[in-house]
Amino acid sequence: MAFYHFPDGFLWGAAASAYQIEGAWNADGKGEGIWDRFSHRTGNIFNDDNGDIACDHYHHYPEDVLLASRMGIKAYRFSVSWPRVLPNGKGRVNAAGLDFYERLVDKLLEKEIQPVVTLYHWDLPQAIQDLGGWENRDTIDWFAEYAQIMFDRLSDRVRVWGTQNEPRVAAFIGYGAAVMAPGIPDYSRAFQVAHHLLMAHGNTLKVFRQGGYQGEIGIFIDSENVMPASSSEQDELAAQRYYEMDTGFFTDALFLGKYPPMLIDWLDLIAPKIEPGDMQLINQPMDFLGVNYYRSMTVSFDQDGGFLKCRASPMTLPMWGYTTVGWGVYPSGLVKVLTNINNRYSVKNFFISESGCATNDQPDDAGYVEDVERIDYLRSHFLAAYQAIEQGINLKGYFVWSLLDNFEWHHGYEPRFGLIRVDYSTQKRIPKKSYYWYRDVIAENGVFN
């Protein structure tokens, strides 16, 4: 049995996001967010679940941080709820909301866990949505004002910041496919939203640099490993379109200051409207790129396959099958995602900012879950991360999704991704077998094959 030792100082972490775990949706002056509005609308979420209570992390954070500390994680990536800090999205600051994040950061540091803060994980204030949301260019500046509030309050203790999580999902799933908030089925608006999200990222980088704040800042994107179903020209072009919408639209803008020409030509009238200076604002140096990796896809041409004219199918290895959300398991895809991005852009530093799986957790009478499938999944992906490092990728850390079972967006509470089981009826936390396995990985700074 071989042991693979990671570089000294490798940042083993876990991740979560505000709406998925905090609950307290209208407590202590918090404003309404687009996910509050969306999840309260009948039929939008599986089983009509919502995040009103979720894991009640707002009240249980000391216990959650203690459990994270006992697991030994070096860093915890969490997001701030914009409407908790600014109930109207701008203007008056909600002191109680800002105090919550200060207490959370201080508790993490007390336990020697590095806080890694995501400023935007999809929970736009509903008051901003009512003013046009991300379609309104003014939101770019409102977001920067919110970011500056967070920098001013926490940058003396938080040294790693991410502007956004998965802007692709906020734009193309929230607007185009419309199965997430705000639920607007219009791809022409979706591409404009994606452009404004990227501009907001760039604007926030500018605020961070001009403010002289100490630390590192980047963005967290999701990326799939995409393979054409055959060597036919139609399949290869379909795979290129799919990849460029999934990843290249964002990475080309971030690193090259332009959108993929073939995709923009294909989009024609629904391509985003770009004003002078927009791309320069987006294309600014970052300290790192966070990559969320979950799956690999084969893509074929399909005349009936939507405006991209393609059909995508999840790839999985024969011994794995599919996770409970229908995703395949393809660890080598992580290596390909990182090397493809690095070969194109020469990225300074990478994090795996999310990676994990929803398995069919079966608790025993005491609530304990022997989730060997999750352990196998994580082991195989850690080994893929090690392979990427061996191939020259400057990978600084790995954040497992997720610390806790939580509200999984439109899937509701059915999928469970957590290292820690949450009994939602009692709010009892029960570490799973994977929790203890990951504790050993962290302690040894490596993994056995």
C-alpha cells in the first residue's frame, strides 16, 4: 500500500455556504434574499423544502467550529449572506449580521482554523433583485460597496477572499435553466448577468487592491472535464461549445480579457452587450483560482439539444455508478480540468475549492453513518490532486464539500454531502466515518492508495 505525502503546508479544508447552513432567515434584522423568495414559492424546491432553518448554523456555529477543529481541518471556506449584512443590499448596515461573521471568524482563529471567505454564493438581496438584480449595471458598484464593508471589518483576520462562487450557476442556472433563484428562463438575460457578475468580480479586485488590504483574493469557479463523444467534427464542435459555456466564457474573460470568439459568434443576438472598459475591468491579476470539480461529461451533437445543439452525459467508471444526484464519478477528470486551465493561462495558484459527493447515507440507530463510498470517492480525488501536483500544478489546498449535510438548493434536503450528519429535526450533529478518515488524512498530510 503506497502512501502519497502532500507538500508541507498543504491546506486541507472543508466548505459550506451561508444559505445552505445558516437558517435564521429573518432573524436579527436580516433582509430577504432571492433564495428566501424562490424557496418559499411552491414547486421550486424538491419536497417544498427551504433554508429557513437548515442546519441553524447561525446559532450552532460554536459547536460546528469545534467539530471542524476536532477533525483537524486547516481552513474553513464559508460565504457571507449579503442580505444579512445589508438588508436592503445597500445603505444601512445590519450590525447584528456583521457581528455574526466577526464572531465566526474569531471562533475559527481561536481553534487555529484559517477562515476563507466567499463574498457571494448566490444569495443576492431581494431588494437588489427588485431593482433589476445582476441585469442592472448598478449592482456591480453595490456589490463592491458591500465587499468593502467586509474588507474593512475582517481583513485584519481574514487573509483569503473569494469574490464569488460559481458565477456560471448564478447566471445560467438561475436565469437560463431557471431551476435556481431567481428563476428567470431567459438565456439572453443570463449572458448579460454573467458579464455583470464578472465585472463585479473585477470591480471588487480593484477595491481590494486600492484599499491596501492584506491577503489574497481570487474567485471560485466550477469546471467540468468535457470530452467529445466521438472524433466527428460535429461532436467536437458541440463539445467545444459546451466547454466554452461551462468554463471558457469565464476563464477567457478572467485571464485573457475576452470571451471565446466561437461561442460569441454562435450566441449571436443573445451574446452579452459589452461597453468600453468592461473587459479590462474583468481581466485583472488574481492571487489564485479556486476550482470546484464534481464531474466529467461526454458531449455529442444533437439537433434538438437546445441553443447549443448538444447533448451531455455524465461519465463514470464501471465500479462507481452514480451519486444520488445523478453525477458520475471520474477522478482523473480533476487532473484534466486543472492541467487544461493551467496550460491555457499559466495560473499562479490553484485551490480545489469544492469537491465531494452525495451518497446514499444510511444511519444506524444512533445516527452514525458508515459512508465508505464517500471515503472511496475522496481518496480517489485526493490521489488525482496529488497527480496534478506531480504534473506541475501549483495546488495549494483542497476543500471538501461539505462540512455538514445541508440544504442542497433545488434538490432540498434529500442529498447529503456532509462529513457530519445533521438530524434536521433535532439539529444533532453526528460525525460520519468519512469525518474520522479525513481527520487521519489531515494529520498525516497524505493518503494511502
